[in-house]
Amino acid sequence: MWPLWPLAALLALSQALPFEQKGFWDFTLDDGLPMLNDEEASGADTTSGIPDLDSLPPTYSAMCPFGCHCHLRVVQCSDLGLKAVPKEISPDTTLLDLQNNDISEIRKDDFKGLQHLYALVLVNNKISKIHEKAFSPLRKLQKLYISKNHLVEIPPNLPSSLVELRIHDNRIRKVPKGVFSGLRNMNCIEMGGNPLENSGFEPGAFDGLKLNYLRISEAKLTGIPKDLPETLNELHLDHNKIQAIELEDLLRYSKLYRLGLGHNQIRMIENGSLSFLPTLRELHLDNNKLSRVPAGLPDLKLLQVVYLHANNITKVGVNDFCPVGFGVKRAYYNGISLFSNPVPYWEVQPATFRCVTDRLAIQFGNYKK
């Protein structure tokens, strides 16, 4: 049963933080240096992991769709060229893998009877249509992975039990108000790789959600959306077209631990903008068009990682990173990247990095015009 080890891994990983699941299935999440491994940033309920398999009915071992692999309530039907969701799926199935097929439509009764399903993987199909009642039987579904399809809208009537939704790399242009209504358990949404503009988010589109992780990367955003959940601990808006951060853009996101704004076109960060992020620990501003180190970094007492490489920074001041005096900053930096900037590094004073753990935490040099 060696082909089933990735599926068993998903069940084991279901208790991990959402943003640590890169590398599994299709998740093209963070590139570059790894994120801080901080469990308190997840907001995930550690008691809501794998379902209690012992409490489920016995496995219907004789029920396994042709060509699929079935074991321990896991049904793997990936890479089979399927045109539709197969029949004869055991009603006690907890994980159904249908990725890498040719399914174009999810019909009303495709998941009928699968009331114990915990994770559904539909990545890399050709799905363009989902019946409005298709997910109705899935009363215990927590993870829905439907990335790399042809969807033009977020599926309606998602299960109220849903915790994690990955819907990146589709054709979604609009997030209407009410589409996430009733999803009180949701804490992670990955919706990058869609042609979303700022105008595509209707006012109130995220009302009622208590997300801790949201990624809208590789889209067409020109500014930081102002109506996202206030509960966010992680917000990733990398690979967009954002040009500036204005004073009140971050006002409602005071609980952020990590903010990803790399690979945009940011030229200006208004003074005082970062003061609304008192708990920030990681700030990604690499591959932008900044000409100076953003003001306000010394006031962020918990900030530990700052990515500023591949900008147009020409000068680094002695107080750009560290506060004046002792006992002000509660956490020392363990990563500051400044390489690929036109900075005359020999002019940077050693005292500039007095609040850094050690010299290996500073990355300089390698500037090319």
C-alpha cells in the first residue's frame, strides 16, 4: 500500500498550522526563507484535528471505486483520467483524493452519503461548475482543496464545518457579500492566483469570518484591501501591483504576526502606517521599489524578521532598525535582508544593528544594476 503514504501524511498533518503545510499536494505557498514556527500565530484549535476514527462505523472494505486505492477510510483516486466523481465510495470515508483528473462538473449527488468526510481534494481538475447543493451531505468536512481548476466563482453553500479552503489558481474575479456566511469555524483561506482586483471584493464579503490566515497573492490588487477580517494573524499579498501603503491601510489589522508584501511595486510607506501593527514579527517587503528603510521599525517591539532585499534603498541610518536606549525592544532581530540594494555598505555603522542576535542575521551585498 505504498501509494497511500501521502494520504496518511495529510491526516497526520491536519493538526499542523495551515501555513506550515506547503509542499503537500499543490500548495505553492511561501518562497524564500522559512517562516517563524510560532504556534500561537495559527489560531487553530488543537483539539479539532483528525476525527475520532474509532467512533466511526466499520470500514466497508468491499466498496472501492475501480482503479482507486482504498485503505483505512482513505480513498485515493488521483491521476486516473476520471471525468466525474466515481460511485461506490464507502460511506465511512474520511479523506477522498480526486486530484489530477479531468472532472469538469461537481453534481448534486456526487458526495451523497459521505457524512464522515473530513478532507476533500479536487486539485488540478477542469471543474467549472459546482451544483449549489453538492456539498450539503458533507456535514463534517473541514478541509476543501479545489485549487487549479476553472472556477469563476467561489462555490455556494460551503459546509459550515469548514476550517480550511484552498481555492487558488482559478478564474475568480469577484468575492460577493454572503458567500462565506455561516462559516464560523473557518480560519484559513488561500485564494491567490485569481484575477482579483480591489473592486472585486464586495463590502462585507468577509463578514462573520474569524480567519487567522489569508493569502491573496498573484492577483491584481493595487492596494491593501480595507475590509478583511480583523482577526488575521497572517496576511500575504505578495506578487500584486500594490504601489503604496497609506496611513490607515493597516488600521484594522492590529493582530497581524506576519505581513507579506513582497514582489509588488511599493515606492512609499507613509510614516505611522506600521504603528497599527504592535504584534508584528515578520515583515516581507522584498522585491519592491523602496528608496529607504520604512519608518517605524524601531517601535515594533516584537519584530524579528524584515525582508528588504531587491529594492532601491541607498542609505541605512543608525536608528532605522533599533530603538534608542536599552530595554525598549522585547525581541531581537534574527533576520534582516538588505542584499540587492544600492547601499554603500562600508558606510553603514555597526551600531545600526545593535539589536540583532548576531552578524549572520544580516544579509548584505550582491547589488546589480
